[in-house]
Amino acid sequence: MGQSFILGIATGLLWAPCAGPILGLVLTAAAINGASAHTSFLLFAYALGAATSLAVALLAGGRLFARLKRSLGAEVWIRRGLGAAVLLGVCAIALGADRGVLTRISLSNTAPIEQSLIDSLHPHGPGTVEAASDPANFTPKILQHLSGATAWVNSPALTPNDLKGKVVLVDFWTYSCINCLRTLPYIRAWYSKYKDDGFVVIGVHTPEFPFEKELSNVQRAVHDLKITYPVALDSDYKIWKAFDNEYWPADYLIDSTGRIRSHHFGEGDYQKTEQEIQKLLKERGDAVSAGYVQVDGKGVEEAPDMAQVESPETYIGYNRARNFAEAGFLGLRHDQAHTYSAPKHLELNQWALTGNWTDKAQVATLNKAPGRIDFAFHARDLHIVLGPGADGSPVRFRVFLDGQAPGANHGVDVNAQGYGAVTDQRLYQIIRQTDTIKNRMLSIQFLDPGVHVYSFTFG
């Protein structure tokens, strides 16, 4: 009651012009808690407080307002102070200090808070191995949705009848996703170890970017990644929606009766997943060899050093772009060619364009060479999803790390001098640091026009 009474006094003088919003807020709060004597009492206390402040104003009359009038001299100083604050704000924007402050309170520094909120709202988020408990999932009909695939690689189209009596791992992935690529060594190893024991892996390739819908691109990726198990192309998201899936990668384990028994979202917990595979195979009656697969990922498949990752996945297309910086502070131009200039300094996790680019919803395209992207990052590995020009011609590029050739810190798609070429639409590993991990500045200069830049990822 006391809080409502004080609130009523504090807002009483605003009652006439603001009655609607204030009363609406109080009534909404009361409605949330349900109609009761308690909520009615709170409303009464609020009304009493408001009436008290109005009564004080009426009783004080002329004496109160006379005192207020004499105190208006302070208004001049208040206006001067506000004016000085505005001028300081303008100077901060001109010097780029505002971007620094916003950068420090966003992105990787707030990731734990954001993840905790996601986990509280969606407890089965990335990084969990859970036994399926929703009765709707306990149905052999779930595998019928494989008919929604637009094409198959490594196998003819599979049906529930083909998978009858098998233990099936359905792995949702896409070939430009670094998190998916880092899980592949385990999935390949499980398939190799258990395929003769009635275990089947189906990679459901659900694209994130338009180029991942093309069959030839997926076929090339499956070959290059040494994937031998069946891959279903889910370009229309029909299988994704049937599983009510939300993540890349996501693994669903289905027992020999066709029921989803467990699922795992994201990287990690590989031993737990393998334990589930062994459990379901034993239920089927198979004599499963003990122990777990030993995996040593190479190149982009190597496990990340998450303790050192302070930079988030960053999209270049304007639909999901954030932390873009430009000299002049005008921002990305949507769907139009523009000549960009990078600012002299980038805060951690800011990025900038230099040269003539066209930024679209999912991708930025370099119109004239040369062009450059700068990114201030903190992680062991830096990757970029890139594609060549519209005619498929390779695009040459050169990478600099803190203004120097990367040397021993180059990724698998770059040599020690920093040179590389965009030949296919895929993820490119640009940097793998062997030095002490710290804040670094990446500059990648494209020497030919037409390159398509989609996103940055880190590990």
C-alpha cells in the first residue's frame, strides 16, 4: 500500500494531462494479479495519493506558486546545463566515442545474459542433450516427413519403410555453418563405427543462404567434406518444420520403433550423444563395442577455443547487420551502390567497408576493385562466408593482421603472405592464430570485383 500511495503523490500533479496512461498502467498491473480485494485496495491507495497531492496544490494556492515563481531563476542554469550536455554529445559522436560505449555494452559482453534469457524461455536450447518427453514426438510417422526433401545425395530417397528397425540419427546442418562443420568429424566417426550395427545417419541439409539451395553446391561440399552417409536437401524447410527445429546443428536420435528418443542442439556433449546411440542399439539387440570414438578435427573442423572467443557471428547483409562503422556515421545503404570509407579507428567487434559496395538483405557485393573490409576481433580463428562473382570468376584477395601479413597465423584458405582466392560459395578460414590471443585488426582487400560477402564467424 505504501508504495502505491507514494506513487500516487508523485504523479498526482501529472493527473490531468496523463490520466489515461497512468491509470491504464495501474489497471494493467492489477489485472495481471487478478481481481481481488488486494488489487482494489492498491487502486484505492493510488487514487488517495493522487488526491492528496492535488489537495496540497489547491490549499497552498497563491503562496505555493509565488515561491515557485521566485525559484524559476534556476531554470536558466538548468537550460545552460542541458545545452552543454547536448554539445558534449555532439562532440562524442564526432569523435566516435558513442560507438565505443555501445560496443562495450553489447555483443560478446552481453552474450551470457542473452543466453541465460534464451535458456529460461527455451530450456532445450543449444548445447543440451535431452530425452524427448513430448508425446507428440513419440510417433513412427516423423520419418514420413523425409518425403519433403527436394533432392538426395549419396543415396536414393529414403522412406520410413527403408529405415524400419534401424536406429537413425537425423542431423540438421548446412555446409557454410562453422558450428556444423566442427561436429562433422564425430558424425562421420559414429557412422563408420556403427553403420554395420543397424545405425543410419541422415544429414538434413537445410540452407541458411540462397546459394546453399543449389544441388551442385551441396554435392561439392559433401564430397569435399568426405561425407558418405545419405544427405537429404531440405531447401523448402519442410523437414525442418516437421521436426519443429530451430538450430544448426541439431541432432535427433530415433529408435528402432521410429520414436524420437533424444536430441542435442549445437556443438559439444559428443560422449553423451554416443552413449545414447549405444543405448538404442543395445535395445535393438545389437552387441555394441565399448568405448567412444576418438576425433582429431583438422582445419575448419578443429574444435574452437571458446574461452578466447569474444567476437560474435556477424552478418554483412543489412537484415541482420550490426556494429557497422563508417566515416560520417551514415550507415549501410540498402540495395544501392555506395562508396564507403572506413573510420580511422574501430572498437572491438566493429567492422567497416571501404570502396564501392552494394549491401543487400543477406550479402554485400563489391562493385569495383579494389575494396576492403576491416574487422576488429578477439578470437583464435576468423572465418568468412564468401562467394565469387556472378559469372563464377575467382576473386583474389589479400589479408593483413594488424597491418602485417599473417605469417604463421594464416588460416587454411590463406598463405603466409596473406594471399587467397574466392573460388566457390562456402566458408573460408582466414585466420588461425598461433600467437597469444588478443584484440586484433583484420583487413581483407579484394583485388577483383564481384565478391559476395555474407558473414564472419569465430572460434
